[in-house]
Amino acid sequence: MKSTYQPTKNTWSKVLQRPSQSITDLESIVQPIFETIAQEGDRAVTKYGKQFDKLNLNNFQVSKSEFENASTQVSDALKEAIQFASNNIRIFHEKQNFISERIETSEGVICWQERFGIENVGLYIPGGSAPLFSTVLMLGIPAILAGCKNIFLCSPPNKDGTIHPAILYTAKLIGLKNVYKIGGIQAIAAMSIGTETIAKADKIFGPGNQFVTAAKQYAQKLGTAIDMPAGPSELLIVADQSAKPSYIASDLLSQAEHGPDSQVILISKSRELIKLVEAELNSQLIQLPRADIAGLAIENSNLIYLEEEEDIIEMVNEYAPEHLILMVQDESNYLKKIYNAGSVFIGQYSPESAGDYASGTNHTLPTSGFAKSYSGLNVDAFCKYISYQKISAEGLKNLGPVIEIMAEAEGLMGHKNAVSIRLKDLKNNP
């Protein structure tokens, strides 16, 4: 892992450089899959399942018996853990309430908003070596709370043609019934376009590899909304001499094991702490089952020494991390001044893993610096708002002249006339 001491500001962009991505280069792979699924529907989905997953699944919808069988394969301990996490996530997201309020902006002019769940929502859940059943909770619970009418889920099948039992158990637990054994580009294409079996999604949610990310971006070009731009996982830790090196190293490695293109960073005012963390990283890394993956991610990562607290805060805001851990004695100054981060973990006993699984906050977060302009996933992401206005005759008398003046100034006489014709009627028929 690289160590950088007191970098000058003109080198920060290089020091903080993320692993390069070339999503646009994948469009030549993505586009023909979308086009074929648009033409052939389910038949194309089956064809790509044979090509990419080596499976011949003519019926890729998960059956009731598959849900029931999955439940028997999940240990009681894991079921209890998923239920505990589900409860915390539901409690946190239920508090993201919207209360419609009718506001009289001026006499006789009433305005308000109403919130509606997006009707058709597609969820993508990665499988493979790390089946993210926790993401079923993070996507499914807020979608249900938002009132989305049609929620469906795609996840890549295992070699035996089944979806990981923990994914199916979690989906059933929270009430998701429409689950499909489809992964990769073809899953995103099917949800974006719609097939005989799968409804067309109005918005697609969920993480994935570079092919899934490229497919989501292509779907957006075709008019299907997506949750947010997604990239490799990342974590930034700010720590001082009060922090425990073993805790820091474990947190860094917890994100590094996500994938070889993940990135983890430590920033500290303590040279001694940096050296101790580096030693801990080396000793803990070799104990991880995914050490080869985490080791590659560590090559993209950095231990950074900065003398001044204000410089540390500025660097954090510049990087805009997906996850930020603060292990410092005086956390208040950082919390007041850091405004670019997906999710913040405060103190020695707030590991990033807590947010990934069970504290209650959502783990679907903006990466690649998009925390400067995007929020983490919440109930609102599954909603849309409609604004309303009701204007009385007296209200139009008050508001009308303002509209007439503004419309005429913009040269839009039809706009003016729509008001003037009413005002004339009101004048002639008081």
C-alpha cells in the first residue's frame, strides 16, 4: 500500500486518483444485447443465459417451491440475523416520512405536493462469490415503503440454475414475489425493455460489475431511470493517535475485499499511526479468504499523512468518499465541515460493516466522487412528486396581473391571454 507524506495541494488529484474505468468502451458489448432482447424477448434472455452462464433456463422465474426449498437451506442463526437487520432498516426508512401540506402562497392561491411510489421498479442483486442478500433488504424495504406497485428482482443463477438461498429467503421475508434467475447485461436489458415475462421497469436499482454498470448507463440513454452512477467500492478513514491500528486495518480490508478495483484510504496527522496501520494491514491481509482480491485493491490505495486538520477536511471533501469513518477525539469539527460523503461512521465502534448490514442506514451509496451531487439510497429514490395548485376567483384577481406582466415580457402572449380571458369574465360577471 502506498504511503504519501504531506502532499502539496497541486498533487492531491493524483494522490486521490481512483482506479481508471472505461465503461464507455463496453457499450459495443452492451448495445447488441439490448437490441436482441428488444427483438426476441424471453428467447434472447435464454440465449444469453446459455452463452454467459452456461445454463439453459427456458423458465427463469423463481417458483414457489424454490422459495420454500431455499428457506430450508438457510440456517436459523442467519435467518435471525437477517430478520434483525430487516427490522433496523425498516425502522430507519419508515422515519423518512413525507407529510403533504396545503400552502396558501397568496390569498386565494393554494399549492401542495403529493408523493407517489414509482409504479414499476426493477432491482438487481449480484450473486456469484459474494451473493449480496443484504442488498435485497436495502433496495426492497424502501421500495415497499414508498408504495411501488410492481417490484421485481433479477439475480444471476448459480451453476445449478438456482439463486443463492439467502437471497430468496430475504426476498420472501420482506414480501418480494417476482424474482428472476437472470444476471449481467441481459438482466438490465430485460428490465429496461420488458419481455413476455418481465415487466418494463420505470427505474432500475442495484449494484453490479462493470458490465452491469455499463448496461444501466445504456438503459438510461434509452429512457429508463437508474438509481445513481455506480463504481467500485471505496472507504476513507480519518484517524488520530487515539485510534486503534487494528480497527483501522480491519475496516480498510473490509472494503478492499469487495473487488480488485476497490479503493481504501487513511488520512492521519500521526506518522506513527500510519506505520502501525501498515503493519496491521500486512498481518491481517494474509488471514482473509479473499486475500488475493483485497491485495489487488490495496495496490490502488493510500496511507496519507497531513499535518493540518483543515487540510484533512478539505481533502475529504475533494475526494467525496462513498464511506467515511471518523476515528478522532474531536469529531465535532469534522462533522461541521465535511459535506461530501455517502455515509459517515463515527467513533471507534462504528465499523463500516455495520452500515453494510444491520445498523439501519442504506448501503447503496454514491461512489467515484458522486457524493458531491448524489445522496445515498432512501425512500425518496423510489418516489416521484406531483405538485398541485387550486386558485379561486379572488386568487386569480390577485395573481393574474403578475402573470400578465411576466408573460408579456417574455413574449408569450398565449400565456397572457389564458389569464386575461378569465379576468375579463370575472370583471364582466362579478
